[in-house]
Amino acid sequence: MATPALSTAAPGSLAAVGSAAKALVLAHPIGWSVAGGALLGAGAYWGIGRLLRRKAQAPDAPDAAAPAAA
């Protein structure tokens, strides 16, 4: 059992989970950086694709909701 001087977080508390997450990140920094880079790249790919798709769908012709002159 840990003494109160060594343990500042109650077991199962959010602080203990945060401490465990910090330990995991410190133990496996390369894996976390690769995972973060993959998420960043996927987000950029999705965002740029959405932006380009929106530009490609911009109507050059008059609005279709306007009444047609016959």
C-alpha cells in the first residue's frame, strides 16, 4: 500500500487516470507522435477535400430557385 506522502491521487480517480496516461505517453512517445500525426493528416485531408468540393459545387449559372424567363 502506498503511503500518503507517495500517493497524491486516490485510486480510480480522474487524477490517477491522468497520471497513468502521462506515464503511457512518456513510455511510448514515438507511437503517440505517429498516432497524432496520422490524426492531424487525416483531418487536414478531410478539411481540404471538403473545401475543394465546396468550391467545385459553387454555381456559375443563375440560381435554380429564380423563376425562368420564358
